[in-house]
Amino acid sequence: MHWSDDEAARYRAKGYWRGETFGRMLRELAEAHGPRPALISPEARWTFRDLDERADRLAAGLGAAGIRPGDRVVVQLPNVPEFHQVCFALFRLGALPVFALPAHRSAEISYFCEFTEATAYICPDAGHRAFAPKTPAFVLGELPEQDPADLPGPDPGDVAFLQLSGGSTGLPKLIPRTHDDYIYSFRASAEICRLRPGSVYLCALPAAHNFPMSSPGVFGALSAGAASVLAPDPSPGTCFPLIERERVTIAALVPPLALLWLDAAAGTTYDLSSLEVLQVGGAKFGQEAAKRVRPELGCLLQQVFGMAEGLVNYTRLDDDEETVLSTQGRPISPDDEIRILDDDGRESDHGHLLTRGPYTIRGYWRADEHNRTAFTDDGFYRTGDIVRRTPSGHLIVEGRAKDQINRGGEKIAGEEVENHLLAHPAVHDASVVAVPDPYLGERACAYLICRGEPPTRAELRAFLRERGIAAFKIPDRFEFVDAFPQTAVGKVSKRHLRERT
Ligand code: AMP
Ligand code: DBH
């Protein structure tokens, strides 16, 4: 499930795919920017040369510990420079990081380890080992470094890593991204965001998420010779002092955090004047909130509508105010093909968004059956998003057709949570849908049909926690009903359930 030879040749000829790998990219960056700061955290300050050398030493150590090219390694780390050291070490080995989020628990981690047949799990502390007891673990602080070895390294067309999809099915899907396609996406993003040596990017969201990784994220910042500040958490209390101390120029947030920052900025004594751009994405940023960014934070707003599967849209820094406030941007690449279909499958400017292009995948990893419906025969990805296209080619996100809850940028697959609920002996049937929320945009509500006396809400929460799922997936509300509304063909109508609330 890859690009055809013809398409690959076209993307190379147009200069999108440059035949570069992550490993070589970092070596060249170290040669060009050696002593400049690359990664900054409250405790550490690594130059480009430090990162390059430490990636080499870790690649050698992991190789000696038995990690081979093509192996999958589940990586679950907080925002620390070692996260990126691990990434580049695995890239240089040709082993594939599988990016888990810090919030993931045993249900997710054990699934990733088993499904990808991972040879190792790199985790924040010894307590996490229990999430994947059968997979050898490496713990942060005890990563095996040794003198660098000569490594053949992967090819630019090879898959570099597996990124996570927010998903809409029972089990999370994995997204194979190649060196060529991903490097193109963040280099082009860095250009759109005008990153340069001297820019300082604040990574406040979890570093493993596609947005702070590549839009332009830490990788985009590195590629431009810019520094990245890794915040241990995204709160104003943590981030505002970092912005002042490191003179941060650009930061990326999801909408609920942007609201929190706006409220906190009013009374802050920290100097935020270095901030030039606040990127907001991952979920729709309401126009009223968008209007507040420039007057209250004193910087430009950039809306970002992206997906780990590929396509990323940005409002441009020189777009007019109306466009920045009311749209979610336009695609990175002139060769991002946008197809919008109405409910009857006719081309339109309003409807289901499909896309194909130089950095959008053609299929999930080892998911042939799902791929038959998630992609068209001619290779377009069905995003599941409902959009409107403006005459300027900007997209406005108007809704969603997929079975997903977007809880302030954290994606929850309805079916995944339903399957966990169905494991409860008192639950006969379950349907998890989004309900509107003024702060998060959406929250998750579980409708349940029970056998006999329904369990209490506290019991259900405890049950799901015990199943080992990430806390953000535990429904905010539980409603007990006798029956679900049905569609004309007899399926559960989630649309009607949503409308009940
Ligand atoms: P994922 O496929 O898990 O990476 O999640 C990507 C999805 O997040 C998109 O398909 C959209 O549904 C949603 N999304 C991302 N950014 C935005 C945005 N700025 N506005 C609305 N929805 C967004
Ligand atoms: O929500 C996302 O997945 C997302 C948002 C903004 C993304 O993957 C991205 C930018 O690259």
C-alpha cells in the first residue's frame, strides 16, 4: 500500500522527496549548526552536536542490545531531550519507533507491542514495564549508550516510524510514514511558519503527537536550525516562565489550552513579548476565541488542521484577518489533492474531505481490510471530516462523519470504548458519542442498555480504569436507556443519540 513508481518519480522530480533520511539530516544539521541549542528543557540544554553524538551512541547501544533494522520499538516518553535522541537513534538503526502517548496505559501499550511484534518498549520508568510484561523494556535514565558503530542506515523511501491514528474503529490503526514523505512535510511546514536559526519553538503538547512533531514541530524546528523548548506540561504556570526565559517565538496548542493561556495572559507578570505566532489546531478553534489571540497575547494566530495520516493545512502568516479567524487553513503542498464529495458522491465545495498527495499515506500498516474502505481505489484517504472550501482554497471544518469524539484535540474512537464497556457483565449494549462542551468542544457520553440493575457511574469508571485504557477515553457521562434510535437500515443512529443531549 504505497505510492506507485510514477507518483514517486513525480514527487521526486518536483523536489518534494529529496532522498534524505533522518539520520543523514541530523548529521548535516550538526555540521551546519553544531554549537547552537537544539533541545532545551528545564533541566537540560543540548546543542545540535550533542543530539547528533548522543543519537549515535544510543544507536550503537541499542544495536548491541539486539535491536535490528526493521524492528518495531514502542516509544512512550515524556517531553525530554531523550525522546528525540531515541527517535534519531532508532532512525539511524533503521528500526521503527511506534509512537505511544504518555496517557496510554496497559490496554494500548500491550496492544501496540503485540500487534507490531515489538522487540522493545522504551518507557519513562520501571513502573511502566507492567504495561507490556512480555516485551523487553528500556527505561529512561538507563538507556544503553556506547561508542558509535558504523551503521548502513535505511533508504529514504523506507518507513521511518509508525504514528498513531486517533481512530474510529475498535482498535487503533498505525500510520507508516517514510523518511522522504515526512521530511518533506515538516521542511515545508517550517518554511510556511518562517522558522530560521534564532527561532525558538515551544513543544508544550506531548512530543509524540503528530502536531508538535511535524507541523512544523520539533523536527521542523531542527530542520531549520532553530531551537525547541520541551515543556514538561502545557499549563501557563509551566510555559509562561519558559517563554520569558528562552524567548520563545512560536508555540502550538489545542483549543482548550489556548483558552487557558488567553485567560492566564491577562494577569501574568511574565514577559511574553517574544511570542510571534500561536498555532492552534487538533480540534476546531471557535471564532470568538480566535479573535482574542492577537489583542490578548500580542502575537499572530495560525490555525492548523492536520492529521497523522498526512495532509496538514495552515492559515498563512500573511493571510488577511478574516481568513485567519474563520478558516482552518489551506494545504501545505501544491500537490495536495483535495476532493470534496457530497452525500451522493458528487464533487462539491461542501462535504466529505478526501485527499491524496506527497505526504499522505496510501494505507494503514497491516490493515488490508480497513484500508479497502478508508481509501478509494485511486488512493485518496477518506478523512471522515466534513469541510467547506472557500474560493481561496481554504478549508473550514464543519463537522465529522467518522465515529470519533474529538475531546479538545484528544481523539477517542467510539467503537474502541464501546468494546471495553461491552466486557462489563451488566452491559447489554453501548454507544459512545460526542456531546458539545463549551471548554473542550466535545466530551464523550456513553449510552448504555443494561441487563437488570445498571451499575453506578463510579463503578463503570473504575471498570474502565481497570481495563487499562487511557484516562481521556473514559466517558465523561453515562446515560442509561432502554433502546437506541435506529437508522433506516437498522443500525444504531449515533446522530440521533447525539441530538438527544
Ligand atoms: P488523527 O487522524 O488522529 O491524526 O486526527 C486528525 C483529525 O483531527 C482530523 O481528521 C480532524 O478530524 C481533527 N482536526 C485536526 N485539526 C483540526 C482543526 N484545526 N479543526 C478541526 N478538526 C481538526
Ligand atoms: O489533530 C491532528 O492530528 C493534527 C493537528 C494539527 C496533526 O496531526 C497535525 C497538525 O499534524
